[in-house]
Amino acid sequence: MSTTTANPKVKLIGVLIVIAGALMLVAGGVTWGLVSSQLRAESIVVAPVTPESPGRLAGKPVAGPFTAYAQAAAINHHALDGAGGRTYAQIGNDAKALKAKLEASGLSKAEVAKNPDVIALAETRDSTMNGSFLRASLFTSVVAFGVAALVMGLGVLFALVGFALTRMSAAAVTTSDPSRGAETGV
């Protein structure tokens, strides 16, 4: 014998999950839009990596995850190029070694600070540090885009699961009649 029974608790849970999914979809979309508009407001344009090989996104405004990543890559290339292929940490180590060498030669700390090589390393390190900070900021926006996409995708999945639960709450259920089983000896 088959009967249709509605389970109001399952239906309520399904509806709540659909609502949660819709909210997640909206929240992810709003986050994506806010990050994109903030990047556009900065008026950043993807810099060419090199004149010979500018990159396919060169010249485009930074407003999405791919252009933000391309600009971060261009900044990295230019920062390393300006620093002779050395990173911020490597330049710091070079500066410490140079200062120690100059102090060991008998120069005072004031004389070491005025040394043109020490000044040049400090300027290079400052420039490399700025490039590093800019890259980190752009990578943060790339991560924000990824999280927004994840939340939107999960919102769609939640809505689908909630919809399925609401449909299942009114499914046909096969039940056996205990009095019939006694008559037939089953």
C-alpha cells in the first residue's frame, strides 16, 4: 500500500536551506562587485611585462581576478628587474653584509650611513618593498574574488539541495498494513 505523507520538518529545513543558498549567492555577488568597483576606482592599468612580450592583458584596466593577477606578475617582474634579480630579503642581507664590511674597515656608523653604496641599496630595497606590498594587495583582491566565487557556488549548491529536500518532503511512502500481514500469515 502506498500513501503520500508530507513531512513538514523536512520541508521547513529545505526552505531554510534554499533561503541560505540565495543569501550566499547574493553575498558572493555583492562581494565580487565591491572588490571589482574598488579596483576600478584605483584606475590601475595592467603594465606590460616587457616591450617585446607585454602579456595579453597589458593595457587593460584592473577590475577582475585575471587582470589583478596579471598586474601583480608585471610588478614582480619590474621589481626584480630593478633590483638586479634580488628579492627584498636578499637586498636586506646584502645591505647588512656591506655595512658590516665597511664598519670592519674602520668607518663609523655615520660614515657607513653616508656611503653611496649603502644609500643605493637602501633605495633599491625601498623600491622592492613597495613592489612587494603592491603585489600582496593585488593578491588579496585575487583571493577575495576566489572566496566570492566559492560562496556563490556554494549558494547554488545549497539552493539545489534545499529544493530537493522540499520535493522529497512530500514523497510517496510505501507502508505495510500490520492487520493484513496477520491475515496472510506473513
